[in-house]
Amino acid sequence: MDYLYLLLNIGSISIPFFASFHPRLKFYKKWKSLFLAIVISSSFYITWDVIFTQRGVWGFNPAYYLKYTIAGLPIEEWLFFICIPYACVFMHYALLELFPKLKFPDQYINIKMRSLQILLFLISVIFLDRSYTVVNFSYAVVLLEIAIRFQKEILQQFLVTFIAMLVPFFIVNGVLTGAWIVDEVVWYNDNENLGVRLGTIPIEDSIYAFTMILTNLLLLTYFENRKIKSSRLEH
């Protein structure tokens, strides 16, 4: 089934794409900012992906993709960094449209996030020989610091919407890592991670998903704010 990975990408983005034109959401108005965010974030994540694939930290099962590759990555993997951020950022805004007061309590944000940063940092130091763990968790520590300092409200909202995103995350990533199919679409070298799995999913993937979506969300917010400021100056 060499089109499975492609189907997962198309299935992930299809409903969010068409729902973007809903008159209540009008998510298409954020496309310019979103695609700028995706270009910037994917340049980082794809570089990371290429290096880790070359070093055997993870890899791809040719039985599940169409055999077209760029820089050693299946074309479906490149599409992943467009389809998944689009779908998840859309879900974030859709949930906020339905529940505008959705937000992690301000009085807990600093202590909870600082505690998470410390935990991720300590794990990175203890398991310094596990490259996926170290790079993934270290980036999360830095990104959380940026979000706390400059976009705390976005972080507060995202901490709640991300919980809802975990449902499609476990479905899509479950299939990618071998749940409900004969073999994995994406395989992992457990010498490069903690070896702890949530079902078939390495625990690091949950932090990877968190940072990838949050990176896109913070960049989109930045570009949207710039657009608003430019519009005000013009008037």
C-alpha cells in the first residue's frame, strides 16, 4: 500500500482546508501568514529530518510511500510539514471560535511551564547519548521560554487546544508508527530515544508535535500582528 502515507496527509488536511471557507471562521484570510510560518518552520524541521534520516535515527518504509524522494525524504514527508501544521493550527482557531474563553489559567502558567522546562532539560542531560531526545526536548525548553516571555496568551490557549489535538495525533501518528497495519510507515532507532512508547508512538513524538504546532502558531501570530500594525499605519 505505497500510497498510505499520502492518504494520511490528504485525510489530515482535507476537512480543515474546505472548512477554512466557513463564513464564521474565514480561516483563509490567515493563509498568507500561515504559509509564511510553515515555510520558516518547515525549513528547520526538514533540515532536522534530513540529518536524522541520514544518521539512522529514524527512517521510512518504502512499502508505504510512492518512492519519490527529495534530499533522502519521501515526498509525503515534505507534505507532512504542510498538511499537519495547517490542520492543527486550523483546529486551534476553530476551537477558540467555539469557545473563546478557552485558556490555561494564568496563575499556573509560570510554575507549570517552568517545571516542564526543568524536567525536559534534566532528561536531556541524563540521556545525552539519545539524539532524538536531546534535540527534541532542548528545543522545547527554548520554545517554551520564547512563548512565556512574548506570547503567553497564545501558549495559554494552545495548552488547552493541544489536548484536543492529541486525538487525531494518536490516530495519524499511531498509523505512521505501526498501529493497525502490518509494519511501520516511519521506524525509529530506539538507541536514539528513551525507548518509551505510547502504544506504538515514541514518547518524544508528543513533544515533537507540541513544538512543531506551537512554532507555527507563534510565527503565524507574529505575522498577523505585523499585518494589523501595517494596516493601522496605512490608515
